[in-house]
Amino acid sequence: MAVELCLLLLLFCGSTISEVQPIYKPPPGTLDFGFVPAKTYDTGAYHEPGPIGILFKVVHAFLYVVQPNPFPQDLIRKLAQQKFGNTQGDYQKAIYYEIGFIVSAALGLLFILLLPLVGLCFCMCRCCDNCGGEMHQRQKKNADCQRSCFATFLFVASLIISVGVLCAYAANQHLTSQVRGAKKLVNSNFKDLKVFLNDTPAQIDYLVSQYNTTKDKALSDLNNVGPLLGSRVQEQLGKEVRPALDAALTMAGAIRETKEALENVSVSVEVLQEGTERLHANLTDVKMHLSNTLNDSACTAAQAASTCNIIRNSLNQLNINANFSGLPGVSSQLAKVNDVLKIDLSSLVQKGYAAFNDTPDLVVNQTKNILSDIKNVLESIGSNISNFTKTLPVQKIIADLTIYLTQSEAYVQDYFPVVEQYDFYRWLGCLILCCMVVLIVIFYYLGLLCGTCGYDKHASPTTRGCISNTGGNFLMAGVGFSFLFSWVLMIVVVLTFVTGGNIEKLVCEPFEDKTLFKVLDTPYLLNQHWKNYLSGILFNNPNINLTFEKVYSDCKENKGIYTSLHLEHLFNINEFLNVSMYTEDVALRIEHIQINLSKIVLLDEIGKENLLNFSSSGIEGINFGAYLTEINKSVTKVDLLSFANDLEARADQLPKGALENALKGHANNIRMIHSQQVVPLEQAMSTLNQSIRLLKRTSSELMVKVKNVISAVNAAQLLINNNASLVIVQETKKYMDTIVGYFEQYIEWVKESIAMEVAACKPIANVIDTAVDIFLCSYVTDSVNTFWFGLGGSSIFLIPAIIFAVKLSKYYRRMDTEDVYDDVESIPMKNMENGNNGYHKEHLYGIHNPVITSSVEQW
């Protein structure tokens, strides 16, 4: 049945992890496969004993004192291999290891043999009026002190016996309660095993179903081959294509700007020539009128003569400064540029952009057939995985194991009442043993109570009261029952001590620190022909390194059964479901993708010729120096506004009259000429300046710039026509790695899920922990050890209790005779007659008390 279980788990795991192959894994987008469905196991393989755990720790400490030696691995190995005793040292080692138990057991056996014998001799001795059997008590002056000491020691011994019997009783009750509660724990383990079996197929179905996530993502990328592969190709080619087209488009803009600049130069020169001629005429007219005004007789006056002379001397400044009439024209260059602009170069460049931007569509159109084949391959992979999982006899194996598990559970349920019944007998027997001790302790307590309460220190031994006498009888009854029961108690103590102590030392402690597993993993231990027993049982191959310790540890960590049992040695998944051959087929088909981009034309010959015509338009032959010389001059030799303001200021210096008014009128006229003629001319000069400088920049090495643009476009076109295949191959490889990477992610996820989540074998470790750690060690062994510890302590302290009880009973029981005294100097005769206590002297002798006529009670 174990082989069937392993095969089932094998097949479970085999349906998904077989695809694992060490393929190069690119960094694709992360896929979300969700979480493998898993139910929580109910069994908590941990036992907390509660308050009684303190007693368990005390017992463990005591066992460590008795047996401090480490676990005898070598002896256990020899014993398992039936080689124990082949050498003389084996017995010595065993005795040395068990010396603590041997000595303790020997003392117990001595107790068992001697105590009944001592009791028999003690009884016979007392029947002969010896050993305290004589009903006569000699009086001593320290009698009260002795009685108190004996009573105290007996009380302490009784307390210790009581504590011991309480420990034994608590352990007995704890074991019974745990056995009754073990049914729930057993049912929980069976439930977890059923969950383990029933949930594993669902987990495998989930793993298989998640292939659709991988397939859907791959199909999505295939359907978007244009944006993905086409865009990647376009991006790589665009590193050279786009700068070339951008340069051509910039040159087309430069042609338009050149035309506008030439037109501005032509218009501005014409405006400036006409404007300067008109300005020259107006300024000449102003000078003539000013000269006439200054020739007036008013200027001859002494107050105005100097001012008029100053004004007269400044009239030469009223003249134009720049001469635009001699500037060369640009009509020929403008005509050639206009001829160039008859062809829309920008439109041609935009066509190149559009053709290049159609790369993703070209990729889509040219890969339709190949992508259809790849999609069919992806569908076939999913079908093969589904078909393979359907061929696995999962349901049959699950049904068989479920039947076996159900039968086992029924067997346990049927025999559990028997276990409870036998546990009841055990509980009853242990309770009887406790009651024996309790009976003895009760006699001691009653004897102490009656003896202490009924004791009269003024009464003589022969006149003690009934209560005191009853207390002494109780004590002697306790002694009698101690001799009767103690050897029985010690037999049980020795047997449980040897059994429970060795189980604790040889099973529980090595199980807790996993030393027991190391022994079980010893090569050739359980089978002299098998190096590894577990792998020999599961795989019929003892050379596989599969150890009990590793399996238990992995299951304890709730890892998958496939990883824990190394089932790949029995069912090599890679040989059954090898997805690498499918991914290789996908990769091969993707590598055969052929994309032809030769239809893309970035700039035709007309556009290139247009660029060459622009470079030969002659704008570089314009005399920019002549233009800039005149442009840098001012329109007039003097600022007319400043001249007008100065003229008006000097007019204010003249006497009031016609001369002053005339000069102010000329100043206003000059201002009007400035605003109406000079300002427009300055604006025309600014436009001319900007246009000339733009043309100068454009014409600088124009031929070289045009040739560079054409060379860049030709290089980009050459890349597309001849070298694009290399770029396409590189990007296709990346695209292929992305698609294959999705399968790699799926495989790694399945591998990790199989290792850690699918068929998690925590229930198997729980079964082992429940059987050994909890039931055997915590429930049974700890309780049994605590029982013998308490009962053994009580039995041992029965010995001092017997001694103190016998000694103390003499002080409580009514005696038949007592001591009398002759020495009247020491004790008056009246005291002897009244029965008071005397003192023991060398000449004392005993007499019969005539008052006491009852029969002598002897023991």
C-alpha cells in the first residue's frame, strides 16, 4: 500500500513539473498564476500538558540524574543488525549505559525481597514480646521530647507519602483523560489524510489550468506582433532613420525660411530706397526754411545773435546717413528658390515618415502564416498536457488509498473502545494501588490525630485514655498494612520505572533531537543488503540517498511529497512531459519569420534633386557685407527728436516774439518727420537686418549641409534595404525569448508549487508526531513515569514511617505494666500509688498494675 501511495503522489506531481528545462530565461512580463488551492490541516501536532507539566519536568530531571549518558547509537545499531554481543565490550557498554537503571532496579528488588521478610520477622518478634511487643514502657525524663520528635517525623513522612500518592493519582487521571481525548486527535489525523488525498487532484488540475494563463499571454503577444516585434524593429532602425528624416525636414523648413527672407530683403530694400529719397527731400526743405528764419533781422539782435549762429551751424546735421540705393538686388536668388519650392519637399519627407511608421503593419502582414502555425502549436501543448493528465490512474489510486484509509479508520474506531476498556482496568488497578497508600496514610493521620488529641501527660502508661490508645492502634495498623502492601507497590514501581524510563531515554529523547532518525538512516541497518532502507522500500533502489530524517523534516516544514520523497527517481517528470520540445518548435518557427522592409522609401530622387537645387540657388553669393554696412548705420546723421528738442530749448532762450514761435514750429515739423518717416525706415532696416543675417547663416556651407542630409538619408535607406535583416533577427530573438519566457515562468512556478504546496505532506509528519511524540511520549510515557515517581517516593518513605509509627505507638497505647520506684527520697510513695510517672533508676523494677485487668495487647 505504501508503494501505491508513492505512485499516486508521483503521478500527481508528474503531471505538471515535467516541463522543467534549463533554458535561457529573459526578463519578460511577470505572469500572475494566483495561489494553489490548499485547505488548512486541523491537526496541531503539539501537546501542552498543563500544570502537570511541572511534574513531568521533575521526572525528566530525575531520569537525567539516573541516566545522564548519551543515546547509545552504536549499541542500537548492533542490536538492530543482530550483531550485539559479538564483542565483549558490547555488554560492558550496555551495562555502563544502564547502570543507573540497574542500580535503581536492584534497590527496588532488594526492597521487594527484604521488606516482607523484615515484616514477618518483626511480627514474630513482637509476638514473643520483643521488638517493642511487650506492653511495658520504661519511663525516661526525655520521653516528651522523643514523643514529639517521633510524631513530627511521622507527620513529615506522611506528608511526603501524601504528596507522592497525589502525584501518582494525578498522573493516573491525566493518562486516562488523554487516552479518552486521543480519539479526537486520531480522527483529526485521519481527516487530514483524507484532505491530503482529496485535495491533491484539485491542486494538480489548478496547475494544469494555469497553462491557459501562459497560453493566453503568449497568444496576446502573438496577436500584437505589430506593436511588439514591429515596434522593436522600428525603434532600432529609427535610431538612424529618424535623424536622417528630421534633417531633411529641417532642410525643407530652411528652404521656406530662405524664401521668406529673400522676399523680406527685396521688399525692405525697396521701401528703404524710396523712404530715404523722400526723407532727404523733406530734410532739405526743413533746412531751407530754417535758414530763411535765421536770416530774419531778429537774429541780428545782440540777445539772439549767438543762439541763431549755433542753430545755423547745426543745420548740416539734418541729412540722411544710410544710402540703400547702391545695394545689390536678390531677385535672381529669389527666383531660383521659388523654382525649388515648386516641389513640396516637406510632403516628400512626410511620405518617408509614413512609410517608416508602417513597419508594424508590414510585420503583421508578413507574419500571418507563421503566427497561425505558432498558435496551433500552443493549442497542441495544452491538449497534450490535458490528455496526459487524463491518462494517469489518479482516481483509481485515490479510490484505493481512500478505501485503505477508511478501513484503517474503521479498525481504529472498532478497537478504540477496547483500548478505553483496558485503560479503565489500568486506571482501576492504579487507583487501587493509590488507595493502598492512602489507607496507610489515613491510619497514620488518624493515629497522629487520636494520639495527639487523646494524650494526657498526667496519665501513667497503664492508665492512658481510650482515644490515645486508639491512636496507637491506628499507627500499628498502618505499620501492618505497610508491610503487607509495600512490596506490591514496589513491584509495580520497578516494572514501570524500568519500562517507562528506558522508553523516555531510548525513544522519546532521541526522537525529539532526531538522533533516532540518524540511527534509522544508518546504511545496511534494517536490511543488510540495502544501503538506504527507505529508498529500497519505495523505489527498490537502495542507492538513492533518501533518509528518514530528511523526509520527516521536509514533511514537518509542509513541503510537497514529490520533493520530500525524491519521487523524481521513481517518476522522472522531464521524460514524460518535456515542454522544451514545444518551446523549441515555437522558437524555430519564430526564427523563420522573414520581414522585408525594402518597400519603405524614405526620400525619392526628386526630393534629393530638390535639395541639390536649393544648394545651388546662389544665396551664398549675396554681398552680405554691403547690406550689413548700411544696416549698421543710422537713418539720419542726427537723432531728429534730440535735434527738435534742442531747437525748441534754444528758442526758449530768445526773446518772446515771432522768431521764437517760428523756431518752435520748425521743431514740431522735425518731430513729425521723425515719427512719419524715420520710424518706418528703422522698422524696415530691422526686418532687413534679420533677413540678411538668416540668409547668411543658411548660406554658410550650404552645399556641405545639403550633401550631409542626402548622405544621411541614403545611409538610412541602405540600412533598411540591406542591413535591416540583422536588426530584424536580433529583435525577433528578443521577441522569441519573451514568448518562451512565459513558459519558463510557468515551469518555474509549477516546480516551486510542486516542491512547496502541491500534496504538502504535513499530515504524514503529524501522524508520526501524534503516534510517537504525543501519544507514546507525552500521553503514556510521561504519565507512567510520573506515576512510578510518585508511587515510588511514597513506597520509600513508608520505611521511615514504619519506624516512627512503631516508636510513637508506645507513647499512645495503654500499657499492661509500668515502672515503679523504691527511692522515697527521689519520688514519694504517693506518686507511685497514684500512678504518676516516675524516673528510671538503676534499682527500678516493674510491678503489675492491679487496676488493669484487661488482656494484654501484644504485637
